[in-house]
Amino acid sequence: MKVGEHSPSGIPVERVYRPPPANNARDSIEDPGEFPFTRGIHPEMYRRKLWTMRQYAGFGTAQETNYRFRQLLDAGQTGLSVAFDLPTQMGYDSDHPRAGAEVGRAGVAIDTVEDLAVVFDQIPLDEVSTSMTINATAAILLAMYTVVAEERGIPANKLRGTVQNDVLKEYVARGTYIYPLESSLRLVTDIFTFVTGNEIPFNPISVSGYHMREAGATAVQEVAFTFANAIEYLDRAVGCGLSIDTIAPRISFFFAAHNDLFEEVAKFRAARRLWARLVRDRYQGGDKSCRLRFHTQTGGSTLTAQQPLNNVVRVAIQALASVLGGTQSLHTNGYDEALALPTEEAREGGAGAAPAGCRARRRSSRDRGGLFSGCDRQGGSPAPARARAPRHGGRRSESLPGGRESPENPGSRLLGAGTATTCPGSGSQSSAS
């Protein structure tokens, strides 16, 4: 019996489940890999390739960060994600008077190309994809990264990864912007043209809803604000001469996963559908341009400092929602991260936040059972939608934010393949590996 063809009980498992023929709903819910990609952007999804295991990390010094990166790669991580300290994010050298006590606190301090070379010492840059969470100074850090590679004889077109480069959400939620808005947006599009013009296989932007969610946005607002920013970036890219089918496939997205498993799964499925239709209707993009590729991180704001072991369960639920929602890349927080950088205990066996978590996911990738044996396992399950749909006057009515009610709650409907026909904004439709 081959894993993926049968359950442990010997029950055959299909690649994908669809509505029964009598349902007449085949046209309303496509297969995975088909526009508008509600059920996933690839036909085989995790049956063919798992999500990238990408832990966000950056310690105070370049040497400490390098040690951590090599530790994670040895444990089975398949991608790197660099956390920079605030002075680096704001364009200050570590010895600047304004940098003060912030040097090395929120991530690694990078002042020179030599610092970045130490961070990636003994790491094969042409074999590992690297995500850099950097925005206002993204052009500088990307230039440094390409120089580090060139000094090792690695051409830029062999580099894979993502530079966040999403300055609009800095004005909204984080505050690490430097320049006036128009100048900042010009730098964003300059990176677009540099990456595409030099055929560097980097995502030149990761449009981020995560930070807005952490700042208090709801799941619906997270998607809405993220897509509003993404439309602005695409408009400006097209305005500076890039074709939609050149730049849109390079755009990745970054979302949060919080505790309501069904809402989060519905959010990811609805977001794929909405983004596909936005790109198709607004820009006449091809299928590749319409695919929503996204990285997910479990919600930092949901972690508790008082009883940190509770976070093990919270992160597990959030990671499950990410996978059921079809993420391309995933970071899981350490159970004690509400207190400080993950401790050695958390790194060795916390909530999936380090080597033990990487090893567990690597074991899963070998057998590909359970979640990986079929595509879109949440699709076709009507129970969540029914549970959220009390009857009023013989009619299905579901609560919306603000106490409003609608006969068709798109988020709940998108949980069931047999009933999914609409989504928020479906008249017009997010990222990572």
C-alpha cells in the first residue's frame, strides 16, 4: 500500500474530492491548480512538494546569527528568513547616537557588506532561498546580498528568495519608513525593475498583511488592506513599463494565522479566489499572474507570556490552519517568544520553533501521510458552514462583522467544496516559494 493512496485503515484516499454529480456545482468549485485557485495554486499541492520550512531568525551579532542559521539548516529547515535590528531597518549604523540600545535587539545588526558575509558564512547561497524582512532600506540590503554572492563566484541569477520591500504597510502598521511616500514608492519600483531586468529569481516584494493583523486588524481587514496595497504596487509597476505577466508572478504575500481555525482556512481560500479575479479583471493577467503565493507566520500577538506552554497548542492550531489553507511557506513561533528570543529549550523542542520542529516536519515530508495524501482536505466538508449557519425564518443566515447578517457568508461557504460559489469581492481575487 503506497502512502497517500490509502488511509492507515486501508480506506482509499483520492487526490481531490469534488461535489457529488447531482449537486450541479462543478462549475462553482474548480480543482486545485485551476483558476481562480480556491483550492490551491498547484494541482498536486503537498502531494508533490511541501511548504518551505522557513524560521524567522536574527540574533544580535552576525556570528550568532550565522550559527543559528546553520543549526536550522542542519535540522532540516529548507529556507532562511533574516530578522534585522531596528537601526538596520531605519538606515542607521550601529555607532549612530540614535541607534543606542536598539542595536541587535530585534534582529541582527548589519552595517557593512562584511557583516552580511559573516551572516551567510558556509551557507550555499545558490542552494538555499533567503527571505529578508527589510523595507525602507531594502535596496541597500539586496545590493549587499548580491555582492556577497558575487564575491563567492555565484551569479545573481542563481539567487533565490524574497525581499519584503512593502513600504506602504510601514506607514500603516510598523513605522519603519524613512523617506516621503512618493520617494519610498519609487524605490519599490526600482527594485522591481532591477530584479526583473537582471533576471534574478527573487520575489521583489512580499506584500504583508501580517503586521496589520498584529496591529489589530481583523482577518477580513488583513486581506482587504493587503490587496489595496498590492493593487497600488501593481499600478505603479505597470506605469513604469513592466508588463503585468512580468511582475505579477514575482509578487508574494505574507499573512498571519490566528486561533480561529475555520476562519483562517476560509480566509486563505477566499484570498486566493479574490486575488485571481482582481488580477484577471483589472489587468488581464494570465493564470501564472493570478496565483496567490503566500508565506504564513503564526500570530505573535496571540502568544501569552504568563503561561507560555499554552502557546504550544495555539501555534499548532495556527500552523494547521496555514497548511489546510494552502500556504507555500511557514514560520511557527517559539512557545516562549512572548518573553524573549526563544530559549535553548524552545529551540530544541518548542512549538515547532527550531530544530525539533524542523525534524518533525522533515519526518512528515518523508511519509506525506495524513494532510499530504490529498489536496485541499478541508474542501468538501460542510460541517463548519452548517455550524455557523443558524436558521432564521427557514433561511440560512450567517453573522458578519458589526452584527450584520447575510444569507451567504462567503468565508463559511468557502470551507465546503460542494457549496462554494462566492467570496468577498468575487466580482473582480495572494505568495512565497
